[in-house]
Amino acid sequence: MKILALSGSLRANSYNTAIIKTLQHLDSRVEVYEGLGNLPLFNSDLDNHTLEEDNSPPLVVDFRAKVREADVFIVSTPEYAHQIPGVLKNALDWLVSSDAIVAKPTVVISASTSAMGGDKAHAQLVALLKVISQNVLEEASLVVSKVNKKIDEDSVVVDKELLMNLKVLLNEI
Ligand SMILES: Cc1cc2nc3c(=O)[nH]c(=O)nc-3n(C[C@H](O)[C@H](O)[C@H](O)COP(=O)(O)O)c2cc1C
């Protein structure tokens, strides 16, 4: 089984990226998608594909291939102004018209320094993925509040409950 994991943050010391990398550390089936910041801005004029061939920008073709080949797609998102980050929405816009994510089991994590854990971004991402994948594994999803108290400055998860929740998540997929 292949699991593709994507952090919605470009920050070098991102807590969401630390969560994704911890999942990879816990389970070698997890591949981390690193190309979020290099994807072109979505423009449907450049979204040039049929079911047989994809002549969209090469980084988009590669992103779609990675999503298509995965058995499960995990996304961990921060929350900015009660929304998912623009860079994450941009990446997901490239998947909208593609078959790559259709029926793909997807898992949503949100992590924020706030007490609410980015719950509004979490709900938005679930709603968005329900439209494009139609297969959100809600029982495996996770909202991580006050994440700065749970992950240290070396991006190590120090909170036992969070670590356990990540293991449970991996067991549920
Ligand atoms: C511009 C900005 C807006 C933010 N807005 C929210 C918000 O609406 N809700 C929330 O829970 N956290 C908010 N935060 C806190 C982020 O969720 C927090 O910094 C989180 O750690 C960022 O994710 P990362 O560590 O993966 O980069 C905001 C942070 C920034 C920089």
C-alpha cells in the first residue's frame, strides 16, 4: 500500500510538515510530497489533459501521478484567517478536473497553535475533498490544537497523545 502525504505549509519549521514527517517515520509506506511550493498557479488554460494523455505543466503531471498511484492521500493543513492556505487550495485546484483523486481514500489533519486546532480549515478541507475525491475517511481525521506545545523546535512530536493519535490514524487506513 502507498500513502502520499502532503503538508499545506511552506514554512521551514512547519508543525504540519513535522506531523507528515512523523507519519513517514512511523510507517515506511508514507511518501511525502515535497513539491507544493513549486506548482504553478492554477490556470485552466494550462490544464490540458484527456484520459489518455496529460499535457499540463510537468510538475502538475508529476503531482497528479503521485496522487493517482497512492492508495491513500493524507493532507495536513494549517489555518490562515479561518481558511485553508492558498498554496494548498492551489494544489488541490489542479486535481479538480483530473481523474487522479476520484474515489481516492483521503485523510484530513489540521494543526494550529490555537486552541481550536484549525477546525474551520479542517471542515473546509473535508468539504473540498468530498467534492473531488468523494471518499474522505472522516474516522481517521485529526484536529491538533496548541500544536506548538506538542512538537518541539527540532520538529519532534513530544506529546504522547499526539504520537498515539498518529499511530491510530495509520492503523485506521
Ligand atoms: C497569517 C496567519 C493567520 C493565521 N490564522 C489562523 C486562524 O485563523 N486560525 C488558527 O487556528 N490559526 C491561525 N494561525 C496560526 C497558524 O495556524 C499556526 O501558525 C500554524 O502553526 C501554522 O502552520 P505550520 O506550523 O504548519 O506552518 C495563523 C497564522 C498566520 C501566520
